[in-house]
Amino acid sequence: MGTLRDEEPTEVLDVLGRVCPYPLVLTKKKIEKMAAGSLLKVLCDAPASATDSIPKYAEKSKLGFDSVEVKDKGYWELYIKKS
């Protein structure tokens, strides 16, 4: 079985250049509007959001979560699956 990053995202949310708390706030709003089973790919360059607040939100909300740090481009790709 593959990881979430292997699936085609339903939607992509670009929060590059945004600082806390905006990446988390915008991610929450987007997830709320999406249908169950949808996959959201978030592009985020705020370390605190990418490594702490968004993963914690996904875990607390019992959402599927996976992340990839794209070091050469300086951002993370976060994958959140709505259950």
C-alpha cells in the first residue's frame, strides 16, 4: 500500500510566504469545505506550521497525514486526507 503522497490530490493549497497562524487557519478552512475521502496537498514554507501545528491538527482531527520536505526548494508538501 502506498502513502498519501502517492495519491493524486483532490485540491492543492499554496500557503507559501504565509507565517503562523495563517497556514493552519487556511488549511482548516479548506479541509472543512472538502468532501470525505478528499486529499489536500498543502505547500508550506513555515517550519512551525509544517512540522508542528498542521500535523498536530491532523492527528487531533483523526485525518490522514503525510509530509515531504522539499529541501532544494525550501518548503514542505503536506498531504491531508479527510475521513
